[in-house]
Amino acid sequence: MARRGKSHGEEHENTERWLVSYADFITLLFAFFVVMYSLSSVNEGKYRILSNSLMQAFRNVPVNAEGQNIVTPPVIVPGSPAVPIKRPDMYDKRSEAREQAARKMRGIASDIRRILGPLTGDGKVRVTEGAFGVTVEINASVLFSPGEAILGREADTALRAVGTVIADAEFPILVEGHTDNNPISTLRFPSNWELSSARASSVVRLFIENGVSSGRLTAAGYADQRPIADNGTDAGRARNRRVAIMLESRVAVDEPESEPEPEPEPESATKPETATPDAHKSGIFSPGDSLHAPELN
């Protein structure tokens, strides 16, 4: 069998095959830069529309086409109470009222110290000024006999002078009666609660007789529940038997506010009538009702 002869010529080797890969790479690189360029040039109109849409969605604030917020006036529902708006000058009035109250309190404290000067020097009367007013602590031995609630003659004279000083002031006055922990059991005072309350009431009655408005006065008896010294010693028990007169500095500024008139309801709208239950039976009280809880002393 005859051997096949070699082909006349060997196939030519392609040495330019790399050009295909190079052309693909250049094409991809060109596409990449085209995309980068398109991303760098933002359409301002579309961007503004997108920004406004996001702002309106997340903030719930209406905006116009120029990107400016639209201020919507408040809607007043007929029959609903108007919300008062605090004015900047209101704070100036309060600050001025506080300064006037502080000056007046300092003047009252100075006059009380002058009237009770001899007793203050002996330590039987203490006049202190605080953030909430002036407190006058008078030892019970200066005002009352042991186990009694009738003011002595000297104490009556001194307290009348104090009543004259505080009569012209408008501050609320709280008179507190305190005792030591020694129990008392008499026909008139079965316990220290009755004794402390009666002593505070005696001081209140004296102030009323000297022109102090009864609406400003409050009497309270605390027995031995609020000691300021140790009841284990004679000196501590003597310190705890006391009457405290507290002038409370409560600043209140009248703020005239003009409430907006409610819009008239349409004639076609009818308001259903609701029956108002008895306030005291249902436990619901109107804002005009006054609640006074008795204090157990």
C-alpha cells in the first residue's frame, strides 16, 4: 500500500490572534467610560423632582415645583377649643413678677426679724429665706404654756405685730403646729395631733383678727411626725415643739389672651344633644368644680 505523501505545504500559523482579545477589551473599556460619563451628568430637572418627592414622602411637607416648602395654615375645627400661643413677652412678665416677689419677700423677712429681734437673738425664733418664700420658726415655749394652745400675753403682742406686717402681702400663709414625741392624753387634747392643730389654729385666728385675709391662711398640725432635732434629748424635744409660719412665694402672672372666635357652623349641620350625667354620681367634675380633700392631722 502506498504511503500517503505529505501535504504540499504546512498550514500557515495565525500570529494575530491577540487582536481579537485586545479589541474586546478596548470595547469594554469604551463602554465603561461611556457609562461613567452618563452618570456624572445629572439631569437637574429629574433630580429636583426626585428630591421633592422624597421630601414630601418622608417629611409630609407639601412643596412646590421650585423646591420651596408650602406653609399650610392651621385648620380650626368648629367647636374645638383654641390652643393658646405663648408670646415672648409672657416670659418677661414672669421674670419681672418673680423679681418683685423676691424684693417684697426680703422686705417682709427684714421687718419680721426687726419685730422679733430679741427672740431671734436667743435662738427661740428662726427666720429663713428660701426659693419658695420665708419661714418663721417660733419655739412653742415662747407662745404657749406646756400642754396648752392659748397664746401668752407676750406672744400675742409679738404675733400681732407680725400679722400687721404680713396683712398687706398677697402671699399664701401656712401655719404648722409641731410637738415632740411625748404623748399627751387630756380631755381637750387626746393626742399630739389635736394639740398641734389647736396651736396652729390659735395663730391663724390671731392673724385674722389683725387684718390678714382668711383665704390666704391654712392651719395644719403634724404632731411629732416632722421632727427637726433628736427627740432622744431634752434640747431636741424642745426644738421640735414649735410653730412654723410659712409665707409661700407663688408667682402668678395674668396673661390676657384673645381666643379666636369659632367659625359659625353651617345651618344644615345639627349637633346631637348629649345628656350630661350627674357630676357627683358619675365621679366626673367640671373645671369649675372645686375639690377639697380634708387633711388628716
